[in-house]
Amino acid sequence: MKNAKVLSIISIIILLYWLVTKFVDIYGLHPIAGALYEITALIVLLVTYVLPIVLIVFLIKSDSLLKKKFILPLLISITAVLILHFFPFMYTV
């Protein structure tokens, strides 16, 4: 199913976004990188919380054969939410 593949890619991008912001000093890299982070942070934050809900709805509405395709993106998006909340910033200012 095409939806599962797209949702998997989006969840991986969200996870990588939050991992990069936790481990890399975005503002120290370049002023443009800091500006891009500020512009995209609210959008990515919204998608981070909405994506697991969408995945649960797809998981409930899908056939039994397609349910396993939505489990991996759901686990990745839940991991992104946990990283967002429980991991401290790993760089020193």
C-alpha cells in the first residue's frame, strides 16, 4: 500500500529531524541552519503529534493483511515523540 510507504518515510524524516536537533548545535553550524530550524520547528512539532494518531486510525481501518505495514511507522513515530520529550540536548553551549 502506498500510504504505508509514505507514512514510513515521513516518520523516519521526523525521527531524524529530532535526533539532529538533539545532538547537533543547530545555531552554531550556520545562521541559515538556525533560521531553517526555527521556520520548520512548529510544523514538524505538529506532524510529530498528529502522525501517530493518523497511523492508529489507518491501523484500525485496514485489513488484517495490511495492519503489519502500519506498525513500523507507528513505532518510529512513537520513538520520535519519546526522543522529543525525554532526551536532553547532547551538545554543550
